[in-house]
Amino acid sequence: MTYKSYLSVYAKSFSWAGVFLPKKTLKKCSALYDFCRVADNIADNDEEIWVKEKKFKQFENDFNQKKFESNRK
């Protein structure tokens, strides 16, 4: 799958409104939304709590190591 911002997939209205923002601001907003979306997807998944904990710990580790692309699957 090619890289596509979660903002453009899940928040189409905000993504469209982003044309009125400076590119740098839109990029920062998109990064924040992506972070929140990944955490929310982990929490909302119908998996056992231990699986969610494992996924969140991996997400946290990747984030702390600035491995941002590994969570876009």
C-alpha cells in the first residue's frame, strides 16, 4: 500500500479544508491526526486486551524511535 495520510482517508472534510492552510500547518495537523487515529484504531479493535496492549506498546516504541511509517498498515 502506498503512503496516504489518514487525514485524507478518514477526515475527508478536514482534508479538503486543508487547501486553505499553509502546507507546513496542514502537514503538522495531518501528523497529529495520524497519531490519534492509530491509537484510536488500536483501542477500538475487537481484540483481547493483551493484544491491544502489545500493539500499543509497539506503537509507543515506534513513535519514540520516530518510526512513523511502520504504523500505516
